[in-house]
Amino acid sequence: MLIEEYAKQNGFTILELTKSIDEIFLQKENAIKIINAAYVEKNNNVYLVKENGTIERIGTKEYWDKIIKYKPSQIAKINTNITHKEDLVSCGLCNQHKNTTALLNVVATNRCDLRCWYCFFYEEKAGFIYEPTLEEIKKGLEIAKEFNGYMPPIQITGGEPTLRDDLAEMIKMMREMGSPHVQLNTDSVSIGIEYFEEPEKAIRRVASWVKAGLKTVYTSFDGISPKQNSNPKNHYEAPFALEAYIKGGLKSIVLVPTVSQLNLKETPFIVKFAMRNISRGIRGVNFQPISLVGHIKKGDREKLRVVQSDIIYEMKKVFNFGIEAWYPVPTVASLADIIGKEPHVHFYNSEKCGMATYAYVDGEKLLPITHFIDVDRFIKDVSELQKSAIKKAIFGAKLLPTAIKYGSLRKALAKKLAEYIIEDELPNGEKLSEILNEVIEKGDYRALGKFHHRFLFLGMMHFQDYYNYDVNRTKRCSIHYLAPPHLIPFCTYNVFPHIHRDKFLEKNKVVGKRAEILMKKSIEAKERVERFRERKEEIVNSPIYKEIYNV
């Protein structure tokens, strides 16, 4: 049956046609089959329906109406001679891809000191150790640079990367190879335990990462309650890790909660936690609605499934602003193109991939960026400015002469910015216009960092799974995994592990004596966590624990 007929028979209004994968065929044949799909609306909710009968919730109609205004049209070419295969999954980044790398994920190890219920990645589950040498990573990074024409920002991930002894050397190598931004994705468990037991040692360790060039830590943080998800994740270790980070000189920490229906109601309180600890370097919260990888029955999916609008509505109950203050990733595409120095990162992502906003922390209040700036009008004019610059056409008869007068589009835009300010003076007395002028004119991470120290970043990336997979989204993915000689889109890498991830990791697994030693160390790390948590009474009575959790 045609997808249009299927939608009509079920009372859906079609919003957009696309392609997806047939998870039923995948389960039977262990192979990818691309099928027709459509985004549809019914009763003010948006779903992805497929011709195989799958219906998956995507968000509210209000959410859809917001993101669709920022649907990207730009295309960034990658340097590759890889031609796509019929299923658009097996080839990774190929000549059908429309975006360069905004963040390169480098798996430093599959060893981990946790055993989270939703994780399938760690070494015991895999049955082998994957841990590339620095030389192997360097060769892979050279391939990534060739793909993009620049060395992209990098996230060191795992497994748990802090279990490696050469992390500082890895960071230093990445920075020396030209990456403008290196961040660490960690559960913060080992560094938290180390600070609790040997604080000076933990501080020195963090300081060595910072000296090597580490800019940001992305740390797991699934909720305030230790009982959340029946898995405390890093609840007991996080306070001590935060102390180690700030005392070691790290000034940028982002909390990364994995969100399901089990902890959805905790999301505003995670933000409140970030607000209270902004002086300890917390710069943002990046929610990740759980990706339900694998074959899961519809009823079980509904018990866990969270979409982006769910989080935004939950936050609105506490902070009094909703979807009107949130923007999809490609909102900033034109701005990045104007202020970015070529070659640079592009944000030509699908509008469905993620949303974000900034909010000023004023005591217990959170003031969204839209309180200070007419964001919609600003972005509209920036988009027009970019088009005029590209096409050599006239922009509104106002901005172009300014651009000529000040010698660059960046300076023209900075000069123009004052017209979009609704409230210039921040609660602390600073002028927002002065901060943003510096960001736009200089266009570098240092200037952007000043803004981040005033405003809390709130974001979410809704990674895909079998049931909501959209081939057109994947074509515009900008978060890529390093898997030499390929780069693999994030959702392809993790949604279809049997095609890319598991094959690559096992093919490059550690063998022999080194593998035995690393496996032994991994088990010891896990046991160390278990012993630490036996000291629960001592932990929760610590002044650091009480202060950071406000108990």
C-alpha cells in the first residue's frame, strides 16, 4: 500500500515524505531495506509512519511548526570518492552526504567502570577490548581532516576514556593536529572516587588534561535522586568530580542526562542543579532522549519513549518558557557561515535532530535568550544577509552599505545587532550587546566562552533508532564517528552496530597479553566503584556532597 493511502485510511494528515528502514525485515533477514515513510499529524501530535505499519511519536504539532521554519537548504560537500550504496547505511559518509563534521567522536576505549542497564557497549558485553594506540588515532584523524578540509572539534568518548593512562597525551596530540576544541565525554566516576580518596592526585590529573588543551567535559548526569532508573549512574561520584574539575582549572562542564519516561520529571531539577553549580563551571545541560536500539515491542517503547517536546513541556512547568524560546540546530547555520573563518564547521543539520536555547541564570529564575533578543527577526535577517553575500545581491538596502563601510560581514553584523536587542542590560549590570559584539566580530572560541559564562546552554540531541529512523536526517548528520578509513554518522554507527561499529571495533581489538592486562584493569575499575558505594553513609555526610546537592 502506498504511504499516502495508508495515512489517509488512518486519519493522518501528511506533513512530509521521507525514507526509513524496515525494522521487521531487519529482524528477519539481518539486512537493511529502505522503505517509504512520512511525517504525519493527528490530534495535534506528529508521528513517523512507515509503509510496514510502524507508527512512532515524534512530537507535538507546535514543536513541528517551530522546527520546520528552519529547514536547511544549504549543502556542504565532503571530500570523498565513496559512492553510496542502495541502502544508504552501509557506506557511512559518502557522496550523498550533505554536511561536514561539527563534532568528531573518537572512541578511546570500550572499557568502562559502570554497567548501565541501557548500555550494550562495554567490554564484557562486547567480549573483547578495543583501545587504539595514539599512533592509530593520529592516522584516523588525518583521514578526518582529509574528509572535511579542516580538523574538526573532537569528542573523546568510550567506554570510559578516563580509564586510559595516556589521556593527556591524546588531548595534546589532537590540539597539535589542529582541532580547535577537544572535549571529554565521561561518566566522571573514576575522577570522583579519586578526588574523594586522594584529592591532590585528582586535581593534578585534571590539570594535566587542561594543560594539554582540554576545553570541556561532557559528563553523564541522569538525575538528582540516587534511585533514579534503579541505577545511580554517577550520583555519588559527581560532587567530588565537580570539585576536581574546577580545582584542576577546567571551566566548562556540560551535564548530559539520558532521558526516558523513568526520569523525565527530573529534567527541570537537573537544570536547577546546574543553575546552583554554575560557579563550579557547569555551562550547560544537553539532554539526550533515550535511543531505543534493538527490537522493542510497541508497548515497551511507549513506556520509555521521550521526544524533544516532552522535555520542553516538562521544563515549562518550572521555568515558564516553552517552545517559543527553543531553536533547532540549523537556526545558526547562516550565522556560523558569516562569522566562521574558512574552512569551518557547518550546521546544515536536519531541523529534527536537536533543539537548544540559552538562558540567563538570575538566582532561582531562568531568563531565556528571547527575553533579551528578538531571535526570530535576527536569524531571519542573518539568513538574508548570507544569501545576499553569496549571490552578490542587495540586502534590504541597509546592511550592505554597512558591510562595505566596516570591511567585513562580521563587523557589519555586529554593528547591526543593536537593533535586535530587547533588553540590553543583564541582571548583573553587564551589556549583552557588548558581549555579543565581541563574539560576532572575533568569531573565536575565546569570545564565545565569555558569553557561555553568563548564559546557561540548554540543548538536546534526539538520536535515532529503528522506529524513528529518517534517511534524510542521516544525510545531514554532523556528529561522526572515526572508524578509519571511514567516518560514520552517529545514528548509523549506533543504530546499526552490526554494520559498522561492532565489526570495526572487533576487527581492531586488542589481543594477547595487552588485552589480558586491560581486561583485568577494567574489572578492577568496576570493583572499585562497588567498594566506593559501600561507603554511602560517609559519602552523603561529606560537606561537598551536601553543598553540591543542596541537602
